[in-house]
Amino acid sequence: MSDTLSCVPRELHSRTSAGIQVSLWWPPAEGRTWVAVRDVRAGAGFVLPVQAGERARDVSGHPYACAARHGIAAPAGAA
């Protein structure tokens, strides 16, 4: 059973403000993190991998700025 649980991503942090949900995820078996952003009002979102040299908490704190820096376009209507 522990092998199965190590494959399940864990939500490390989340917040919601003005219809924008931001969650920081970590799958123990993979050892990398990502940030999921969802605009509930627009029904759109994106996933942003935390890259080497970045702090996961900084990426989750400023996902739109990090997405722009990495060339990931935020969906239309997103903040």
C-alpha cells in the first residue's frame, strides 16, 4: 500500500481569491513540484512546473508572473 501512496500527489498549499484557485502539488515518487491555477469564473487554468533553481513557494505566490517568464500563456480572461 505504501507504494501506491507514494504515487499520489500531495497538495502542499492552496489558496483562493477572487475566483482564482492556486494549489502547490508534490508527488513523492517523482520529487518535483508544480502549481495548478484555475480561474473558476472563466473555467480555465494552467499547470506550471517548478523549475530547477526556483522556490516552489515563490512560484505558487506569483504564478502568473512565473508563467509569463517561462513563456506559458495564461488563459484568456484570467487575471
